[in-house]
Amino acid sequence: MGTAAQVGIGIVGLLVLWLLCGLRAVYQYQKGVLFTLGRLSGEMDPGLRLVLPIIQTWQRVDLRVRTIDVPGQECITKDNIQVHVNAVLYYAIQNAKLSVTQVQFPEYAVSQLAQTTMRNIVGEVELDQLLAERERLSERIRHIVDDFTAAWGIKVQKLELKDIVIPENMKR
């Protein structure tokens, strides 16, 4: 009878240890996305949460505003002038489930989308318009990127064209 009680206590001890290994902290600025046996099973709000080891996995998603320095792009304006343009983009994840299930690397995807959109928009305007209407063009780029990233659970809050460098022979 003594060995059966010891085995029972050992099993209960292992079960408690297994459950304790599953305790996870989700910070105030995060959401957790929970998967049970590989299937999406919900979101975890901030606080101490239980994730059943082996059966469940989870991924943290940071909801704070992120900043991306959109790398400089060599663009050709509508009037065939080569300019170097770079920008800064601010975005935040609004829907943690979508950001985990719809796109593999959200920051990289947003950066690439912003680069190509910036290049396309600069190619649609003349140099004078690019220099005079920087804010309007920034808002247009932001709107296009925001519309596309909404399906990923991402909200683009602001995009600003930082520098527009024109060729030396045109600076007068």
C-alpha cells in the first residue's frame, strides 16, 4: 500500500510540475495568440496565463507603435529625373490573430510594401510636385500601405517622406 501511495504522489507531483511549466506572463502591451495542437484557439489578454505544455503553443505579439526607417530608394520622377527618397513609417498591430496567421514577418512585409509604394508614387509625379506636395504624397502612400496591411491586422498611423535628394547639377 505504501508504494501505491508513493506512485500516486509522484504522479500528482509530475502533473503539478507539468502545469507550472505552462505558466506564462503576457505583459500589458502584448497579446498572446494561442494554438492548441496546431490550430488557432484564441487570444490571451495581459496577465498570468496557463499554456498546456506539448498540447498548446503560443506567440507573443507586441501592440506598441513601431517605427520603420524605409530605406532610401533611387526613384525616377514622371519628368525623368532621378531622385533619392527615404521615409519613416509608424505602425501598430491592431489584431494579433491576423498578424500571426496572415503574414510571416510583419515588419519586413510592411517595409517592403512601403518601399515599392513609395517608388511607384514618386514615379507618378514630376519633381516640382514631389517637392511642393511632400505631405500630400506622404499621406497618399500611407493610405495605400494602410489599406493593404489592414488584412494583416496592422494599422499604419503615419508615413513621412524624410529626405528627397536631387542630383547636384539640378540644385540651384
